Amino acid sequence: MRTANRFTADHAYRWHLVSPDGQNVCSSSGVQVTVEGPLEDVAACDRILLVATNENQYFADEQTFRNLWTLDRRGALLGSASSGSFVLARAGLLDGYRCTIHWENLPVFRELYPHLEITSNIYEIDRSRGTCSGGTAALDMMLKLVEQDCGHEMARRISQIYQHDRLRTPDDRQRMENRYDLIRLSPKLAEAIDLMQNNIEDPLTPQEVASHVDVSLRQLERLFRKYRDTTPQKYYLKLRLENARQLLLYTSWSGLDVAIASGFSSHSHFIKSYRDVYGRTPREERVPDTDRSE
């Protein structure tokens, strides 16, 4: 927005930094962010963009939610960077809209809000909602909003200022598991991994995965050995345990619920598998929060 103002005579944008309670905010990197006041003092604006940390899936300030709903009724676009999607979802403001979040948070986000239309794209702008996966995707989403306001040439010019090689679109997917490199090296393996990632709670057998991607089980095993130095079974288990770890760290679910959501029919098997990979039990993963049941 600042760069857009450099190229427009009437300065296309004005912005304000606010927080839920009007107090200054210390970012997770230790940077003190000075704000102008509380969110409730914002009477009207074109867009509200939320920035939040991973812990904000527990954010439950009703006054903030009411303020966001009021701004929504007044026609503001509500958007977020990375984990800010948790806040919008918890407020019920993503119902009926396409949305996204950083790929590390996708497992938790999908478990908490199964009714939402969640994609793994770098950003989504759906009518009066704009969510992105964070990192450089925030730049892409802002460039798209500038393009809507000021035209394609302005957006292209700003992208050049930031040495951004191209204007990425919402159709660009997040780079999960070096996905694009993997597609280039082995499309069948990329397809198999996508299938595994989309079937965590009800895992498929290696034979079923091979059948779905139209290769033999032996071919599938060779691909995993060649490009991932493991077996399909071990790789799938790793994906399910990573899913479980995200749920343990960022939800208050019981260990049994986490186990079921990660495809384990036996709680004891889940605990043993988790300890074998991470060197600690699911309960120990949550220390110092000892109030949550295993």
C-alpha cells in the first residue's frame, strides 16, 4: 500500500494499526508494535486484515467478534494473514466462503472447522473475504487487492519493486513437501502423497494407494525408496503422526480424540508410535499444560 501511494497522485491508501484492547502488541519475534487504539474505535473501513499467531485458535474475545461482525455489515472486506484465519473462523465469519491457512495449520483447521470450504492455495479472495497462507503469500494477496483497486499495471509495477517475479494467483498451491519438485520427478509419487494427506483419519492400505494412482504395489514401494528413502507404510505413519502433533499442540482435544482423528484405532498403539518417533508421549508433548486429559 505504501508503494502504491508512491505512484498515485492522490495516495490510494490510508491504514491504521489497532489491537483488540487498544494496547500495544509484542510480536512473536519480540518486535513491539505500536497501535492507534482498539478495534471498536474503527467506525468504518474498506478492509480489515487480521494478523495472529498459531495460538490464536483459542482466541475467544466476544467484543472483538462483535466488532468484526459490525464491520462486515458495513461492507468491509475481512481478511487475514496465516493464523488470522483461526480468528475469523471462530467468529463464524468464514461460513460459506472459500478460505485458506498455512499448510502447517491445515490439519488442525480442517478438524476444527470441517464445514468450511478450505483450500491449500496460497490465498483466497471470495467476495468479502480474503485469507492467505502467510509468508510471501501475503504479498500476493495484497498485490491482487491492489490490482482490483488500481489495475494490473500498478500491481505489476509494485511486484517489480519488491523483486517478485510474477503475480501469483489463488490457483497457485502452497509448496507442501516440495510438491512441485516432486511432481517433476515423479507425478505418481506426488499423487500418492496427496492421496495419503487427504485420507488421514481413515487411512488407506498401501495396496489401495497403489490402485488409486494406477501403479503396482512394488512400483509404489520403489518410488518411495528412491525419492523418500522409506516405505509407503512408514511415510504414511509419519504424515498421521505429524497431523496428531499439530492437534496436540493447537487444540484442547483429548489424546483419544487426537488418535482417532489421525487414523489410530488403538490409543495404546498411538502412544507407542508417537513415542517411537518423537521420543516423548502425547501427554508430555503438551507440557506444561497438564490440565488436558490424555
